[in-house]
Amino acid sequence: MARYITANEIINQVCTEVGLVTNTDPVGSTEDTYIQMTGLLTAAGQEFVEMNPWQILRSVYSINTGDGSTAEYDLPDDFAYMIDQTGWNRTSQWPMVGPMSAQQWAYLENTDLVNNTIWASFRVFDNTMNLLPDPPPVNTDIQFEYINRNWVQEANDGARRDTIGAGTDIVLYENILIKKFLKVKWLDAKGFDSTAARMDFDNIYSGRIGRDKGAPVLSTSGGQGYPYLTMWGNAPWTGYGSP
């Protein structure tokens, strides 16, 4: 965690930039300035969750249908939103179909088509993951990636949450990004001109989102594809696609 710094460090560095006196424990202070800074840092961190699917916040959700007695499964407590096209039925080795719209779901629920296909369909409804067919096949492993809303890590035990609770809490965002954003939010809250600070943040943010998790090589030839599925290089001569 050496690359990440604490809430106290972030607040004090922003205080220095905007001309405020620093504090040994701004998060624990009862002074209005530091109470506001702590609140703004919490708001900034929670907004960041929605702004980009940061790789540090990516998590994996896995369920097993067990005896198939239910097709509704609670989402994780730290669930923010699903990463599209990551849902897989790992038992049949087929991608999940969905998330289904309300209209598609109603259509499938009221027809028998869903019971006559190799595909498993899903939707997120009322904070649960719903599967079709209902009931699902026994002992089917389902998995998808999602963004974890907990961007704060406690220093003592590594537990994660989505609010600042202590000055020693570690903020799991790039230091320069969260400091720039906190500075903008403080200037806005005080009614000061934040134009220059916002430009600084926008420049850093636009560059960082492209480097946070890397990028693929783009081709203009139209020959895109997974490198481990080539007929000449690594596909087996027989049995390809067999379970």
C-alpha cells in the first residue's frame, strides 16, 4: 500500500495548497475547517466510484446455484455496479445473457424458450441477481466482475468501507487525482474561483483513466480477435469447444 496515502496526508496537503494551517490529525479535529475537509474528501471518494471503473475497485462475484431451489441471489454488500460483459456460466463455459430489460425478462418468464437453450439469462432487480431458467440447473457456477464501492482501507486490519472514519485510513485512489479533486470541491464549497484547479484536475483525470488499467493495441485491418484462438497457432486439431 506504499503508493497510497492516508486521509490525514491528503487533507493536509490540500490545506497547504489553499493556504490553510495543517493539523496533526485533521480527520479527528473538531474545528469546522477540518470537519468540512473530511466531509468533502468522503464526498469526493464516493463520486470517484461512479466516474470510472478503477482497477483497484474491481472485485469478483461468484455464486453456486446449489440444489437449484432459488434463482434469486443477494448482491454483495459492497456492490456498486456490474462491469459489462463479464458474466459467465463457468459450468457450461458460456457467457451469460443480460442484463435483460424488463420487457425481455417478462417475455422469457412467460414462454418456455429459456428452458430450451444453453444460455443462462440474468437481470439485477431489487438488489438481487435473478437467473433464468428458474429454477436454475443444480450446482451451476456463475461469476461476474463488479466495481466495489469501498474505496477506503483501514490501516489496522485492512477492512474496507466507503467513508472516512479515521485519519489513518488509506484512500485507494491515485494521490494526485484525489488531491486535485478535493481542492476543487473545497474551492467550490467556499465560493472561490475554481477554474484553474478544475482544469488541473481535468487534465490529470483524462490522462489517468487511460493508464489506470492499460489499453489494447488497436488495428485498422479488421483482424481483431483473441490471440489464444488462432487456427494456425494454438487451437487444437480435435475437440475444440468440447466441455
